[in-house]
Amino acid sequence: MAKVNVVAVPWEDDRAAALREVLQEDIHRRYASHLQSSPNRDAALDALKVSPDDVLATVIAISDETGPVGHAALRSLNGEWEIKRVVVLKSERGKGVELLLMAEIEDIARRGGASRVIVQTGNAQPEALSLYLKSGYLPIPLYEPYATAIPFSHCFEKRLA
């Protein structure tokens, strides 16, 4: 079995950007028809944008056999610590990479003084919903900007010790 290490990188790191592109293509495939017909299309696209100025941490998972296989980021959103852009390559899902990414991003938040982290995902991402629930996240009411722009979102929190 391949060894996977999670390392911190700048948001602009080429490997991180390539993984975010994989996620973007997947999101587009899953939500394109819904967004095309939505009167909130522009607001939804704006809500999903991540400004590099708000990014607190970016981590990638690197397999010693195949290279970069996963990504997660942490950003500041209205005084909260929000997890963004969690993606694991399809070929690596179910091997624990996603749990390594979540543990590392939670540790970064904890060390930064966060008492909780929050995360949003859409209703067409069952893998994400499963990951957050399996990782001890609890459903919370939709928060902005998603409550208005993407009402089919699911939001979660995890209290950090």
C-alpha cells in the first residue's frame, strides 16, 4: 500500500491548483443543470469563490506512488474557520486519504485557536456528506453566503477540543 503524507503548501501551489481544478470539474458536472435553471446562478457562483486573501491554510495529500491525490483548505469566513475545497482523486477515495486531510486541517484550526470549524457542501455530493458525518461533524443551519445563494446546501460544524 502506498504511503500518503499530508503537507502544507501555499494556496497558489501548482499541485494544489490542479487538484482544485479536478474538484471544479466534478462540481460543474454534478450541478451544471441545476445552476443553469437557477435564478440565483450568479450568487451561487460568487458564494463558492475563495479569495486567496481569506485562505488560512492549504494542505495536499501526496502518495509516494502517484503524487498529489488530495486537497483541503481552511479560510476565514465572517470570523469563522471554514473548510473549503476538500477533494480526493476518485482513484484514491476510500483509502483514508480524506480522513488524513480532515485531521490535518482540523489540527491547523485547533492550533490557530479555533473552537470549531464549519463546512458547506451540496446535496449532489454524497461522498462529502458521508465524510463529514463519519468525521464527527454535526448538521447546523445554513449560513451565509450559502443560505441565500445555495439553499440546497448542507452545512456542518465540528467542535474542536
